[in-house]
Amino acid sequence: MALSSRAEAQYVGTGPETGKALPRFVSVAEDKAFLRRGPTMQHAIEWVYLRKDLPIEVVAEHDNWRKVRDFEGTIGWMNRVVLANDRTGMILLDGTKLFRTPTPEAQVLAIMEEGLVGKLDRCEEGWCQMRVAELSGWLPQSQLYGVRQGEEFR
């Protein structure tokens, strides 16, 4: 994944376990994933996520555990086995338009609902290409959770 210099400036470091940038976005890999109070199986479960592919932000690493923050700002720990490096995005606003090309003058392919999750193929120049089921198109980066403003990747 290639990041623009603007996006790189937003990162605060690298994870001691993976060597990957922190913070960074990943996705929930399972249909059921537990968010715990601390980085062990003995820590209490705070939340249960029942949505595979939900984007989530890794903010710290400890052994096989990742400290994560969800779209509402909730922070806790998840085991790395329930996380995937797949990039996904969640629509933040009802009525978000999915365009054929990365320009607001392009043909509108769909009107998206708040909370809809799709796969992100790439983001560049303030636009992200997103796949939902059989449909693929572009939407403004500012209308997604799962990618940092100014972040670019292919």
C-alpha cells in the first residue's frame, strides 16, 4: 500500500508487533468479534460486533492483541485473529452518491444509506473506489469511515 506524504504525516508510529503504521484501518474478519477491556481473554467483553467487514482503526498493539477504535469512538482490545487487513469503508450519511468516475459531474450509480459497508479498492485525490455486491463506483472520501482524510492507496 502506497501512502501519500500527506497521509504519512498523520501517522504517529509503527506497531511493535507488526511494524505497520499506527494508527491504521483494518476490518472485522468474523461475523462475531469481541471487544475486550484489556489485551487478554480474561478481560471483560465490552462489546460484541456482529458485522463482518466493519472498518475499525488499530491504535496500538500488544502481543496478539490490537487496541482498536470504532466509528463511534469506542476503544478496546481485539485479538488479531478476528481482524483482517482488507480495507473497507462505511457510509456516514444517508443519500451519499456513488459515481461512475471520481467527479461530482459523473453518472450516479446508486444512492447509499448510512451504515452501508463496502470494500475499498483505492483512494486518491479525495475520492475512494468502493465495491458493494456487484456494484463498483466512486464516492467522496469525506463521506466514509475507514480511511483518513488525505490518505491515498491502491
